[in-house]
Amino acid sequence: MLRALTKASVPWAPRSRLDCSMASYPLLVRPPDALRRPLHVPSRLLLGPGPSNLQPRVQAAGRLPVIGHMHKEMFQIMDDIKQGIQYVFQTKNALTLAVSGSGHCALETALFNLLEPGDSFLVGVNGIWGQRAAEIGERIGARVHPLLKEPGDCYTLQEVEEGLAQHRPALLFLTHGESSSGVMQPLDGFGELCQRYQCLLLVDAVASLGGVPIYMDQQGIDVLYSGSQKVLNGPPGLSLISFSSKAKYHHTVPVTGLFCLRESLALVVEQGLETCWRQHRLASAYLHSQLQELGLQLFVKDPAIRLHTVTTVAVPPGYSWRDITDYLMDHYSIEITGGLGPSLGKVLRIGLMGCNATQENVDRVAKALREALRRCPQRKL
């Protein structure tokens, strides 16, 4: 009977429009030929301000099977991540979590939960991230008061106290690691200052976490956030954030990304924060010495506030920064970048983050820069 039915069956043909309720219109867009070709991603040494290269163990975590975001195993992984964030932030805050989005998303998460329309908002603007915070504050409807500084400089306690006394803000924003200019903002004393003026302290540690010491609870920081793709050597798209009890604020989480973040944090735990900080301090010091041997000028004048994870170099006179970055990419598959925001056109930015913060990588980028300075054209001044 089955054989007879098989023989009697008619050849398959597409159903007409009338036969399929979902096909009521003709397709106007053809299947793209590009997606018929295999995916190709080149191997490059990422020595820009981020993202950084992934650790092999983190890459392996990205290949694990997907499970449901409400499975008990996922709850354990999220608990592991919370404890890891508490460790790298040095905080005991209960409200400590990973957000599905980049560091910029964490900034928005913080500001939209801390500011109301009409609130006074004091913003340290010494680079692109202070500018972004001020723009978001304005969209929320806060009364934004920028504390303006030239790129390459940081804030003193006296300067900030003058702003607190004048504007009586509900919130102060500071960037710990200003990746657009290579500045590390000292944080000691600012939490105590904000408490005195009944103001919350929000700190951006996207470019600094893991490479520079930070102590959220001991420094009196109310809200701290960072990203997965910098020193942690994780894939972009996740951010870390913690709220103090004074600043209290889940969804279908990116399961595979959390696997990777869990392993990124585990690697920091195994290495130890102090060892991680020392690694970045030594790597950046070696980089600075090699750059100066090439005759290049470090953009941040004061060595005490140079960010260990992102080094800025003044673009040498007569050169185009883009010529130099393109040369390194085209001839060495090494990424460094130009400036961003107020430092655009002024600097080259070289990142040493996590597993990339090694003497070997410094030697590689120094060799490439030496050749670029010989080969790239110089315009007459």
C-alpha cells in the first residue's frame, strides 16, 4: 500500500500564493550572495583601546552548548559572575551584576536610574566619556554642569569641591580611565567629599578595571561600571556594574556571553588582582621607554596619572595619524588607533590589556612603529 502511494505521488512544486497565507507578497530582496560565502575573520593583534584579544579559555567557553537563561546551572554561573565582579571591584554590594550591553549601556543604565528631570548633575569632562555622560544627562532632563579640563589632565579634590559647593548636585560623574586621552583619574578622597555634600559618586572604569587599582567600597564609590572587552579579554557586549545601598536601582541574558565573562573573571581570580595590576604597570612602563627611544612624545605629561592600560602618544609633527595606523594594520596586522573626541587628530592610542600586556607585544609594536616612521610620508610643515 505504501509503495502504491509513493508511486502515485506527484512531483513537488511550490504552492501558489493562494495556497500559502504567509506568501501573500512577492520577495523584493534576493538572497544576498555575500552570505553564501564562508565567514572569514583575520587574525590580528589588537593593541588599540579595545576590544582586546580573547584568552583561549574564554574562546573555548563561547563554544559551549546554549542552555536556558532560567536553568539552575545558569543561576549558579550568574552567582559566580557576581562574586567575580565583587572581587575585581572590591565591593560587598549585593546589587552587583552583568548587563546585556557594552560599557556605554552601563553608563546609560546608571544615569537613567540615578537622575530625574531637574536634578543637578556635575560631570567631569576631560575626554570623550565625560562628554557622553553630559549628553545623556541632558537628554534625561537633568541640569548638567560640566567641569571642563583639557585632554591629558585630571581633577583635584579642591576643583571638585568647588563644583559641589556651587551646584549642589545629586550626582558626580568621573572617568577613572579616560581612554581617549590616556589619563588615570585619582579617586582617593572623592567618595568622602561626595558624602559630605550628600551627592552620589558614579565612576567609569571601562578602560581601567583590572589594569589599575580600584577599591569601590573603600573609596566610597556609589556606582561603578566597566566592560568585558578590555583588560578582562572577554567578548564585547557585556558590562559589569555595582550599586551601593544608597544608589539602589533582569531579562533574557546572553547565555554564551556570560559563559565567557565567567571564565574571564576566573582568570583574574587565579592570577590575583595585585599581580594583574603589577603586570600592566610594568608593561606600560616598558612601552613608554620604547616609545621615547623612537623619539615619540607621551601625551600625558604627568607620569603619576598615565593610564597603564591605554597609552597616548602625540602624533609626530608632519605625519598623518591615519597613515601610521594603516601601516601597522596593513603590514603587521597590529591595531593601534588615533584619538577620540577632544583628542582626535592629536594622539595615537596603544592598548596593553590583559593577556596583551606583555614585553613581547611591546617589542612587536615598537618594531612596527619604527618602520612606519621611516616609510610613511611626511608633509612639509
